[in-house]
Amino acid sequence: MTDALDLAFAALADPTRRAILRMLLEDDMAVTDVAEPFQMSLTAISKHLQVLTEAGLISQEKRGRVKWCKLEPEALRPASVWMQSFGQFEPVDLDAFERFLERELEAPETEEHDPA
């Protein structure tokens, strides 16, 4: 399972690959349609698609002369389960933390130091 997690997180680490996954949430897409919104070559997009395929996050299938990409959402389940294990922690109250820091930073200025 660790290998699957490593592959999934490595694939998700790249913003282009995350954008591709978002696009595939809508429907299966031809490789040329996947490549269209990006300012990169079809070869570069194909490399991103290969990483996603090796991680099991998408599948590719040739239909006629067109290669199609399909999202494989079940492949994200191990990563999701792993991340949910961190949900046991309390969310940080940033406002309270800011108030605490303000009090702490003001304290040295207001304290009187005895020169003795």
C-alpha cells in the first residue's frame, strides 16, 4: 500500500496533473482535449498522463485512432483514508492565536525592569 500512496502523492504533487484530474471529473476526454488548455506540447501532456496512469489515478484506452482518458476515483481512496487519519486534530483558532501573540509581544514593553 505504501507504494500506491507514494505513486498517488507523487502524481498529485504537480499542479498540471491536479488540473487534469479536475478536468476528468466531468467526463472521459481524448488526450488532445486534455492538452488543449495547457501551454505545453502534446508530448509533455502525455508524460503527465503517463504518471497519472502509473499511479492508477486515470486509465487510458484507445478507441479507434483516439486515445481516451478516464478518471479512476477509487485509486484515491488509500490516499484519502491516510489523510483522514490526521483529521483527529482540533482545528487551529487563528484569531485566538493572533490575540495570544499580541499579548505576548506587548508584555516585554509594558513590564518595568528594575535597574538594581
